[in-house]
Amino acid sequence: MKHPFHIVLSSTDGELLFTAVQNQIQVFSTANGARVGHWIDEVDTTESLKEKVKKEQERQIKENEAEGKEPSKKKRKSNNTEPKVPTPGAGAPKVFNYIRGLHLTNDGKHLIAATDLDKAGVIFQINKDDDTNNVLVLIKRQPFPKRPSAITSSTTSTELLLGDKFGDVYSVPINSDASTEINSETEPILGHVSMLTDLTVGVHDTKQYVITCDRDEHIRVSNYPQGFIIKDYLFGHKEFVNCVVIPEDKPTMLLSAGGDDFLISWNWVEAQKLDEFNLRDIIEPYMSHFHLAPSKFQNETGDLKEICVSQIVPLGNGKVAVLVEHTKCVLIMNLNQEGKLSLDKIVDFPEMVIAITASSSDKLIASVESESDNILQVVDISTNEIVQDDGIAAISTNSTVEIASKDDLYPLYTVYQLRKRKEH
């Protein structure tokens, strides 16, 4: 069976579909489904791990010498040996190396991927004229101190902004071939006190602002690139915030959602809450045992189900698509000029929806968890109906990542893990 895509991302013109599955990026033509680009993350972290172990050994030796401690004979003998790379023991959870995020710059010229094992942002130039049958041209691999958790770019498409699991945001140039040295002493442009989950860049009066959210309920609007200057906080969430999105047709508005039962619209320029739309009643029929809270945090009747919004995708013309994790539906919402939200339609799918994307070609493309080879579905945005699209269907066929059974699936639904419990 084909492994489902855990990320799908359409080019603005709708001609290309960028996908991530396991540790691979595949690019397809939406016209005929041909695979026109690919990249496999085959980085070997063994040497870098050895270097870290060696540095730690040297630090401990210097620390002992400074304190006048004599190393034991056993330790003295082992000082010149090759550093041993830690390996998981028997029964340890499986370690997955996968692409954590994909982002297209505003000018459509670069694709940025966040990788897992070496904690890097990988920058590709998109070259449709390349005669090597690969539109992805690797520009550079930019390592970061901590694992990436969110990526975006400046509105000028010149800077990569990356947030990590420690809540810090770094900014590095996109067009430079050389990587920027970033270590524990490098100052981030801004920082949160908990894991950063998403970020986006908005413009007002020609000035750029970076909007960030975290595993707590915080949303912050900061100057860019002077991120230490905080413009505003947006208060209204009670659980983690996983999505912050500025619709292209409403540049002063922001939509946010995550672990709460609701979706919020904001005027981010004025730090004004415009509307709060409750999702619980609408999404309840689509929830299952997957959404039950852990027994330790259940209610007395044992039926407490938790909502996690995994994506908000602007569709243009005052519409947005909302995906609640581990459901077989996508909500099409109306967003009017006053920021009021209303339900337009619920689009039902035959399988669980993993990820969604949209383009100017009036198509919403959904990655679905299917045991058949049909791992993509298409919605006509003008009618909000699932339609047959031969080009998209061919993408499912042409994806090269196969697995023997569902037991070999990489994690597809991970947003729920962001929810903090009392024990945190």
C-alpha cells in the first residue's frame, strides 16, 4: 500500500503539489500527476553525535582537573578511545526521521523544509526549467540548536524564520549559499517560555510583524526584525494554539485555533478579538474513540472528547477551510469583512483526513488515510463538492513510498500531543 502524505502544499498557481512522506519530499505536476521533483533526507548524524560526545568528555575532564580530581584508571584508559554513540535499548520507542514542515516563500521561488534528526532548515530553489527531472535544487542545509517546530519566511522572501521546541525564533538569509553559524550563544530574534507551535508574518503600513503562538495559550505580535519589541498580545485561548493564519484577502485579520473548542478571528493590528466560533456542536458527530481524553484526565462518565485543530487554510473570497485532527471531514467557513465567522458547508470524506492545501486554481486537495492507492481527494472550492481529478489521482499512483501494512505507518496525527495536562 502507498504511505499517505503527512504534508501537502500547493504552489500558488496550482501547477505543483509538494508533499512530505516519511523522510522524503516529492513534487508532482497537478496536470498529469508526474513526479517532477524528489529529495530524500539521508543525513547521517553519527559523526555529529560522536563530536558531541567527545566535547562532553573533554568538558568533564577539564572540570575534574579544575577541581583537582584524579580520573580513575578505567577512565584514563578510555579517554583516547572512539566516542560511543548512544543507541536506544531494547523496548525503547521507535525513532522516526521525518520531514516536520514545508513552506513556500511568497515569491514561489524557494521551498523550505524542517528536518528532524539534525534539526535543520533545508532550502531548495524551485527550478521548473531544470532538465534533470528534479525541480528541487538544494541551496543549503541550515542547522539549528534545537528541533524545529514551525517555519515561515519574511514577506520579502529573503529571510527564513524558524521556531523551535524551546520557544525561540531565529532568522537567517535564504539566498546565501553559506549556512549561518547558530549555537547556544546566538541570540534569537524573540523567545517564548514554552514550545513554539506556529508563526506567520504580517504587514501593516509597510512594516513587518511576526506573529507567534505556543504550547500555552499565548499569541504574540512582535516587530520584525526587532522581535524583542512586542507590539501586542492576543488573549482569548485557554489551551494550546497550533495555527495562526492571515488570509491574503484580509491582511489585517488573523485566524487562530488549537486545543480549544473554538476558532477565533482577530484584528491583529488593533489587538482586537472579532469573533469566536464554537466547533464542538458541529464536529461532535465526527469524533470517535481517538478523541477521548486519557483515562487519568477523563470525566466521571468517561466520555470526554478533546478537539485539536490541525490546520486553517485560507481559500480566498472570504472562505477558509478548517481541519480538526483525526476526522473524516473539512469545515468550509465564511469570514466576512467584520471578521464574523459562519459555517458554509461540511465536506465529508470516506477516510480520515491527514492534511489539506489549496491554490488559486479553486482546488482543495486533501491527503487521506487510505489502505487503497487513492491517498488524495479533491474538493471543488466553487461547489464545495468532492470531484474526480485525473491529474491528482495519478499523483497517488506515482508516489514511490510503499509500506507492507498499516503497522508500518509513520505517525500521522500528532497535534493532540501538544495538550498540556496538570502534570505539566
